[in-house]
Amino acid sequence: MRDNLTQFANEIGLSFELDVINFDSLEQNCYSLPFFRTNENEAVVVNFPIWCSSNQPSALPSLLRFIKQLSPKIVVSLDQGCDRSDLPFPQHILHAFQSHVNLLESLDAVNATTDAVNKIERFLLQPRIESTVLGRLRAPEKMPNWKTIFASVGFYPVTFSNFTETQAECVVKRTPARGFHVEKRQALLVLCWQRRELMSASAWRC
């Protein structure tokens, strides 16, 4: 990923640097930014998958305040539909399970190899399912929807441009399998397969 982004930045004449932060390695309520220093000629962009806080749902407000300290130009959030801590525990787990089923069935549609599917199950789906269940056990009470938490911390949604939507559609059309498409739902871009939601992306500013 780093190489692809760096190459793209070079092609359009931008200097680029990627920093990856493992939130699990940080102490909750003690987030700080000792290693981030930007100047007026730099722009910070944050990619924040919602599921990165599923292990500790109650930490989401602190994580967002941590991100806000960066003064990012834009925050792109990815949601697989699993993190529904605003639902009662049984519905939350069933919702997460169905989301993973949809993903696995979409992999069958693209004729993914058995080895690839096994790796996705082992290194992606199993850890996420465990994280979702353990996180909900740590915080059994319902919480506000993650979008509500974003707003409460001071972020507001930004609508994707028509160009961004067109680019997303072009990428999906390159997929040889049928059934995949992109839907625009208010400020969201949603990747669907057979009308089932696989992933949604949203952009935020503060």
C-alpha cells in the first residue's frame, strides 16, 4: 500500500509520507502526539477504519480527540457495518456475523482461491469477530452510533465529489465478477454486492 500511494503521489508531483499507528499500543486516555510535527506547507489526511476501536468501543471518543489534535485536512472513515454498539448485544453480534457472511459470499463470486479465502478468514475475519465480541463484553451497554460520536467530538461529514464517485465506479467495473456496484447514500459511498452492503466510506472534517 505504501509503495502504491508513494508512486501515485510522485506521478502528480506531491511529496508523501505514510505513518501507521496501532491504537492498541497506546494507553487509553493518554493519547499524545510526540512524533507528529507538521508545517504550513503540509496537509494531514487520516484513514480511520471504524473497526479499529471495536476491541474497546468506549475508547472511540478519545481516539477521535487524538486524531483531532493532528488538525487533519480530511478524515476518511471506513465502516464494514459490524460496529453497531448502538444495538442491543444479540442484535449487534448477529449484525456483525451477517456482515462477515456477505463478505465471504462476495469472495466466492470473484473465484478467490482457497488459500486466499483461508488467509482472509484467519487473519482478517476471525480477529475482527473476536474483537467485536470481546469489545461488546467489555462495554455491554448500548453506546451512541459512531457517527453521533464523530459529531459530538467536533467532526462534520463532507460529501464526496462527483469525480470521487466516478473513480470508485471505475475501480469496481474493473472487477471481472458481476454483482458489485457503488451506491451514493447522502454523504456515503457504499460498496455493495448483490444489493448487500460490504463497506461504506465517509469523509469528515473538524
